[in-house]
Amino acid sequence: MSVVFVHIGLPKTGTTHLQNRLWRNRDLALNSSGLLYPGNAHSDHFHAAVHLQPERYLDWVDPAFARTWPTMLAQMRAWPQQSLLSHELFSTATPEHIATLMSDLSFADEVHVIATVRDLARQLPSAWQENVKNQRRATFDEFVASVRAFADAAETTGKTLPTEEEPFWEFQDHVRILGNWAKAVGPDRVHVVTVPRGRAVPGDTLWDRFLATLDVDPGPLTLTVPNMNTSLSAAQAEFLRRLNHRLQPSDIEWRRYDRVVKQQVIREILFEAPVGRPQGLSAVQREWAADKADEMIAAIRTAGYRVSGDLDDLTVARSADDDATPPSEADILAVALDTMAEMVKAAPMPEVGARWQTRAKNVVRRVQRRALGLRRSL
């Protein structure tokens, strides 16, 4: 029987780790469990998601990859067992986009949807940090205030909201998102995979829970990938946010920001530095997040979706030891100086000799021009 699973994210729920591991083990999964992870390149699932929503992701829709989705469709159509699509940008698909996708997948006997979901206490700092890593300048308190202000509106309308911050609920309102998909595939074919709390328990990791949804034995999938779940400390994130104020988008092109800040400063320096205290919620923020989480969990229970893991993983404790305490100025300065020191160590050696040689030649030329001018005046 032909069955297609569509993993829609959500973003910041371990999707990158899952996708990297799925891609690396795709041949093993095909041979041991009959699971097809289609595509000729790892990025094909990304191109499939953005080409489904061209008006939403206009900047990323590349005509050079126009044949990617038809190729993936052909691979899945020819495979008589299970296939899996996976990208977090499927989470922003509107009912119209979903209808288009379902039409494309009409060859399948069944279409199922999988959403990986994590609690708000972890999602809020993670989403804000991702904003900061992409040139945003709002403080964490400003970010949470924006999320709270638009919470009810996001649930009611499901529209992109006019806010300076990246619309949190457009990607994270799993109640609305799964409701849209359930209308297309049916509630009994919607699967919620909760992200475990704390240290992973052998046999009950996110990877195990995800594969259980697919009825895939994890035993033969032996190829591992590096742990990409690296985050910044509160002091590092605040240093980066302040740096963004000095690097206005009008002053630095995105390509330079990506290569210097994201690739060098963040990945090569900050991620390699000793990890400090992470950004947490204040007592007031935590109380609101706990109420909101309870409301969303109740909606998921009522919907009757299949759950891998435990919905209690999505609750938010009303008190915790990691409540937010702003990093001190000394902590932020230490991060800035450590980062500058590492930048100096990694910077290419300036060609000092060549520069002085050029300056010397310029001085000689000026003297020669002056001497020539004097001779002409005599």
C-alpha cells in the first residue's frame, strides 16, 4: 500500500537533526523498513516546501530547482510502500497550499501528517535567539510581549501578522496548523511527536519517537550525525543583539552578515565557547506560557490526534530555577572581548610589508613630481 507521510516541523523542534539523520540513513531505511526518503540531494525537501508556497517564499524560489518536486513525486509514485517528506516550512502551508499538495499526492492510498512539537518554555527563547541570529534587534522581553499581543489574533485569523518580529504563531500555533491539515487528511492520520524533556532516555529519544510514528525499526539505522542542538547563552545572545544594532541591514549586505557573523562569529566562535546560563522566562512570562500551554494541550487532546511521546512534555512549569535574570554588563563585555580575541587569532595576516612598500613608492613619486615641477619653473 502506498502511504506518504508529510513531516511539517514545527521549526526549532529538532527538525534539522532528524532530517540529517534520515538523509544519511536513507538507504538503510529503504532496505530494512521499506521507507523511501525521496530526493537526489538533501536540500530537495526544502525546495519542495518553498515551491509549494511561491508567494510566501518568493526570495527562495529558484527556477533552477523547478524540476525538483516533479522528480520527487515520480520517485514516490513509483514506490509501493511508505514515503516521507520532511521540512519545517510545510508548517506555513495555507489550506489552499495543502489542497494543492494533496492533489499532487493523489496517487497515494493514504497521506499522513507528522508534527514535532516542543513546549513554549523552550520554544520562546529558541525562536527569539533564531531571530537574533538573523539580524533582529528586539530584546527578549519585547519579543515575548509581541508574541503575547498577537496570540489570540493568530489563532483566530491564521494570517501573517503585521509585526516587526518574525510572526511566531505563523510557525508555532500547532493547534491551528494541525487543524488545517486534519481537514485534508482526517484527524486519525495526524500524528503529534512531542520533544522529550531534559536528557534523552535510551529508547525514548526524539529519533525513537519519530520512527515509531512511521513504524520503522531504529536498529538498522546505525549512521549517526553530529549533535546540532547548540544554542547561545543569555550573555552571548545579548552581545549579538547589540552587535545587530551596529550592523544595520542597510549597512551590511546579507551575504557578508551570513559569512562573517553567522558562519564565523556564531558557529566558529560562540558555539565553541563555554556555555553559560541560557535565556529563560521571567516569572510573569512563565505564568502566561503555562496558561497558554494548558490551553493548547487541551485542544490537541480534544482533536484526537495520535501522539508519540506524552502531551505532558508540552506543559510549562509555573516556577523554575532557570527564570530569566538579565546578563550583567561584565558578562556581555567578556563575551565581546573573547569574540574579538578569537577573530584576531583567525584573521589572515595583513600584508604589512607590501602596504609599506606601496606607500614608499607613492612618496618617491610625489618627490619626483615636485622635482620635475621645480625644473620646469626655472
